[in-house]
Amino acid sequence: MAGLRIKGADGELDAIASLVELAGERGDLDVLRRLAAAGSPDAADELRRLAGAGSHGAEEGLTGEA
């Protein structure tokens, strides 16, 4: 996981996609928010999906409120 984070921070798209997938599976909204704020459209899509599923924390990630 640490290796993926390092590669993701370096902008490696495959690593970012993997991080989004793993965070989505775990419901890790903090990671998804950070990735979305860094410009990942996949992370933003995952937050929208979770918000549609009723996750209040995901809605906050989309609106910028915490």
C-alpha cells in the first residue's frame, strides 16, 4: 500500500486507479477526498457513487464540507 501511495503521489495513473479502487472497496472516504482534491476524476466518481448509496461522508467530500 505504501508503494502505491508513493507512486500515486508521483502521478502514476495506474497507482492512482488502484488507490481509488482499494479506497472504494474499504469505504475510505478520506483517501477518496484527497485523491479527488488532487484532481482524480475516478475518485470524484467513486465519492458520487458512495453518496448515491447513502454515505453522508461521501456527500461532504463532494461539497467540500466536513
